[in-house]
Amino acid sequence: MVTVKICGLRDPDMVAFAAREGADWIGFNFVPESPRYVTPEAAATLMLRLGKAVPVALMADPDDALVMQISRLGFPILQLHGQETPERVKQVRSLTGRDIWKAFGVRERSDLGQIRTFPDIDGLLVDAKAPDGAAFGGGHGQVFDWSILKNWTAPRPWLLAGGLRPDNVAEAIRQTGAPGVDVSSGVERIRGLKDRELVRAFIRAAKGLPEQP
């Protein structure tokens, strides 16, 4: 069954709800420019409501101080969503001992080539390239051309991201063969705030479960 990551949660009740509905991972956003930003102190409280879901810490070009502060909260996975180099990824991995995921923005087939230059990652996200001038890398609701992934073999476990919603995630999985999907803005009616109906619908569509009456 396809795995699901719901990213950018800020409300304890929503964290608990997403976990109950079957989210495999729940992402917390530590990028200050994002409308989904949470402080480390708030994240520590949110993590108490995770149930069986696994927490993922999203950062963009973090310095060592932030990396260690977040790592000490107990996140098993650190997701890097900035302009980190392969060398920086290796440093963060060595510094924390955590699994490192790296997000890669793509627009065309050639953009996939960058992924193999990062040998020290444990997982990756294939996301839509951010619009020009964007202040941060993800959560823009942009969809890329899924056909560029045809016959592509990922070097590590991967998740598909970028403009996924309850009404297109099943087709995205069918076209790409993605073993996992990541959503943020696609389950929001108000920017930065998750909607219960959309969260439930997304998880069920991604996992191929029947809609609830």
C-alpha cells in the first residue's frame, strides 16, 4: 500500500486526526518563511499527539545549531528542502546520526540527474520546482509533468510531491508508480491550515481505500 506523508501541521488536534486516519509520516516545518512554520518548542508539544505516525522535520539550509536543536527533539528523519550540497547533507547526517531525506525540485527530465550526486541520503522527495523568486522550496501547490518520471529508477526510497490533492493523487500514483506521496497545500482550504475532510480524502485516495459514507 502507498505510504502517505502529511506535511506542515501546526495544530495538536489535526496531528492526532491525521495519525488516526492513517498518515504514515507527519511533517513539521521549521522554515520561518513558510506559513506552516512551527517553533521547536511548539513541535515538541505537537509530537505528543503522533500516535503511530513517524515525525519528519523539514528544514531549509539550516545551520548546525538548528540541526542539533531539532535533532534533540527526537526526530528520526530530517528532511532538507533548501540548496544543500552533497557535502552539507553528509555533514548533517554525521552530525546527527539521523536519516536524511532530501527534496529535489524538478521541471523537466534533466532535473532528475542531480539526485544521483547525493549518495548520503536515506530517502528523497521529487517535488515541483518552486516558482521563480519563491522564498522557500515547497508547499506552493505546483504540479510538474509526471511523464518525466517514466522509466526512471530512484536510487533511494522516494515520495512524490508537488500539487497533489485528493482528486489527483490516485492518478499521480498510477502514472509514476510512486511508493509514497507527500502533501501540504493540497489538503488546505485556507493557506497554512489543514482541513479534516481533505486530509481524510487524500489519505483514502492515496491508499486506494473506499470513501466513507
